[in-house]
Amino acid sequence: MRDDSGRRGRWFPVVVIGVLSAVVVGGGANNLARYPQPGLVAEDVPHRADVTYAAGPARGDGGPPADLAERALADLDALTLPSGATLAGWDGPWRYVWPRDASFVAAARCAVGQDAEAAKILDFLDRIHPSAGRWQARYAESGAPVEDDREPQLDGSGWVPWATWFCKAGARYWDMVRESADQITRELGADGLPDPSPDYWERPEHEVTLGTVAPLLTGLRSAVHIATELGHTAEAERWQAAVRTLSAATERRFAPEYPRTPARAESFLEPGLPPARIGAGSDAIVTVLGPPFAAEREEINRAISATQLALGQPNGGFTPGEEWRADGVSWTPQTALFALSAAARGDRPKAEELLGWLAQYRTRTGALPEKVNRDSMPAGEAPLGWTAALVVLADQALQKPLPIP
């Protein structure tokens, strides 16, 4: 009998590679079929729909167009009602107030010195804040909680104190800050982490996510600053203890990659080497563990860089996470988060690159959309308040250091 093992050894890898390639291509095609190509929901808010614009000139230093932040602020004007209710978008399911989005809009206003406009937003949040328990996922423009199947979201208890501290308004909104920070403290379990909660992915969660933990750390540190400045010693000490507990648990369960959920398993490759963690994908919210939301650390810088590599899309933007649907669509809030992170960490070339990318995909009225689809066209709601606020903050971070709690 002839020995064909040599021939088999040569062709076997080729066959395996071919099979794997077919699986990958087939899986990609299946994903694209499952998730149709999104388009624009609407061009703009009604009273600005007849506006057309020509892109402003680039800055002399080669950065994004000079009018990018100005247009973003104009869209925030359009989305903010006289009551202070700041809509995520003008249409349909976006026409609500998310505490998260409103907090970013308030911070963006304060970053450019629009303190009175920020106060309207914080006043609205103060009127609707829970006296106990989690913030609702979203509220109607009247301030009433939206009665649907979305669970309350714990991350609001972090974002609201951060925005209040950012705006130097702790004394005015002390009750709101105290109740949010106390809620975070109550939620921390024996392992130092809160119970699962929906986050910016807007879906039920069965595990605690970095999308909840990172904002809570930011909010607690902000609340400690406010309490200390106002002389509320007992609260400052209680919340500082909670910061230590949550920080230690985060390092223990999420470090060093800082994925969306704690790793489900560890593999020890060799003695002396750190374990490889298995079972959790990257999430763009890792940016909130660094500037301007937390002090800079090299370990976090590495995690942010690795996350950018994992989440980059063919059209140049980023998807929210590795476990997000694989449809080739970029989301502008997460792309803007990476821009803000780069600007706050001193990586000017990356920040300008990403802001330039965002500027490139504005609508005909200059609005920043929610998404950029596979054909590199604006898609989803436009304008989107969270993206506009992040762009303003990133633009400001290129001009001056933003405060870090």
C-alpha cells in the first residue's frame, strides 16, 4: 500500500483553510441578510429641514472643519425644548429624554460656557429624578416615565452626578446627586459589583456590564468631589468607600482587557504568564475608564487601543462592541467616544481623524446622524443629541484640558 501521508500533509491545511473561509463568508452573508442596510429616518428637525449648508473650511492645522462643533451646538439647540427636556432625536422612538444623553448635553453646554442652557437641562433632570431606585431608561418630554418593556437603567445614577459636577452645580442639585450616589452604593453586592442592568445597548442584561460599571465609577468620584466641596463629610466618606469597593471589583473582574462583561474563563498558558481570558468581547465604553472621565492609566490606554482595533468597521467608524450585530454599520456615538478619548489623552492626530470622519458623513443640513451604513451613507436618526454632545466635548478637549473627576 502506497504511503500518501506526505501528500495529505500538504493538502490538508489548504482544505481546512478553504472550509473555514467558506464558513466565515457564509456567516458574513447571513449577518448582512439578517440586518438590512439602514437608511436615514429623517433629514433633520422640522424647523430646520429646509436648511442646506456647505461644509466649513478645514482648520489651518489640518483638523476637522471649523464649523463642526458650531453645527453640533445648533442641533442641540433644536433638540432642547423650552422646558429643558433634551430629546435624543426628533422622531419616533428617539423623541424621549434619556438621562445619559441629557447628561452629556449638559456637560457639552458647560464646556463651551453655556451655563444657563445647561441649567435648564439639569433643572429638568432634577424635576424627574427618582427619590429612590434606578433612573428610568427614558422619559417623555413632559417628564413622565415611558411605560414600555425597557427596564430602569442604573448607569443614569452615574452620568447625572458627573454632569452636575462637570457644571459645578453640586450645591443647586445636591438632593439629586445624593440620591443617585446612594443608589449606586446600595446596589453594590458582596462581590463589589452591582446587579445586572441594561446600559446604552438598550437591551436586557443577565450579567453586569462595563457599560454600567464605568459610568458608576465616574459618578461616584464626581459625587465625592461635590460632597467634599459642600462639607458633607459623612456622604463623602461613604461614597469614597464605595469607590474603593467598586474599583477593586472592576480590576479583579475586568482587568486587563476590560471587556463588556467579566471573563467567563481563564486559560493559564505558561507559568509566569498572565492568564488569557475567554468569553467576553470588547466594548467602546472602555473609553469611560480613561480621560476625561477618569485619570489616565497605561493599562487603560492599552485596552482602549485594543478595543479600537477590534471594533473598527470597513467604512472607517466603530461598532459598539464585538458582541453587537455584525452588519458593517458604524455608530457615531461610539466613534465620537473614541474621538473624545483621544483628544482628552493628548492623541490629537487620532482625535482629528475621527472628528473629520464624523464631519464627512453629516447630512445635507449638517446634522450628525446616528449611524453610517455599509455604503458609507448617513443612516438612522439625524441629528442625534448624544453624538452632537460628544463632538462638542471632543472639540473642546482639543483646545483645553477637560476636568477629570
